Amino acid sequence: MKTSSGERALRPSSVAKREAILDAAQAAFLANGYDAVTMDAIARDSEVAKQTLYGHFGSKEALFLELVRSQTRAASERVLSEPPAIVRGADARSLLGPVLRGQLATVLAPNLLALRRLVIGLLPQFPDLARELYEHGARRAIRSLAEVIGRLGAADLLSVTDAELAATQLNWLVMGEPVNRAMLLGDAAARDGLDIAAHVDAALDVFLAAYGRPAGATSPE
């Protein structure tokens, strides 16, 4: 079996070593920062030979870039891969609620918060990585949410003319305060007193006051 680039797919043993390297790298970078971490330490902690480590990633910079990319994309896939189906009798709140609760819980995961802080601190050194974190994190979440909102509008469950604007507003109604608190006050503050379901419901109250269709409303001819 070959990859899309024409290279052979990694053998299971190579996949396991790659994952061990990424796990060790994440622990080291988050505990010590980028500059203090050495490839020697990562090779030791992951229990692979330095030759194997460099064979997979080439450099500390390449390893760090792949770590952030893989974690960001994996988090996105966990909550964005399957948009909710719009079935008869559904309503906007019941369809949007699970999506938003999943997104917020994922964004507040300690490892993702720590990676976000690390990338922001390294912005002058890795500007492209910060952009990728944005594109595959917040930006992708908003685009996915816009797709759902657009479908809800088409099904006359919402009244929207600009689905991406509506998605941006809803995203930050949900994410803004918890994420800001977490980024500035730390992981413990992220969930201190936070009821994710109640927080999402309150955000949807505001959103649906602006975009919800009154019961029994129909689209104009």
C-alpha cells in the first residue's frame, strides 16, 4: 500500500515509534518550552534511537511543527467529522447543542490549551504554525458550524442571510469567555464553575433570539 505521495505507508512498528516520539515530544515541550527541549531527551523519553528519531522528523523544528499540526487536526476531526443530520421534527437548538458542547469540551482540553499558549509565545519564530493552528482550529470550527447553520436555514429552522457571520457570532458566544479565562488564568480556571451544557444553552438563547424562526413561521413565497 502506498500513500498519496507515492511513499510506502509506515509499518505498524514504525507507526508505534512515531506515536511514541510525538507523545514524548508533547510532554517535553509542554513541560519545558520549545528552546529547553533537546532531541537527545526526546529520543531517551520515547525509547527510540536518535537515528530513528531523525529518520521520522529530521529536526526539532520539524518535530514540533508536526506535533502541533497532528494535535490540532485530530481535535478537529473528533468534533467536526460528522455534521448532524436534519430529520423531521428536529429544531435548531437540539442540533446545534451537541456540536457546540463537543467543540467547547475539546478546546478546553489541557493539552490543547497548553499547545495554544506555546504556539502564541513562539509566534515570531513560527508564524506559519500559528496560522495553521488558527486555520485548522477556530477557523475550521466556524466553517463547519456555518455549514450546519446554512442547512438549518435552508430547512426553515433558522432565519439567516449570512451563515458564516452567524457561525462566527455563535462560536464566540460559546468560546469567548471560557477560552479567554483559560488562556490567561490557567487550566484550573478553564472549568472552574463552568457547566458546559448550561453555558451552551445560554449562548443558544442569545443566538436563537436573533436568528430563530418563530414557531409556525414559513418562508416567504
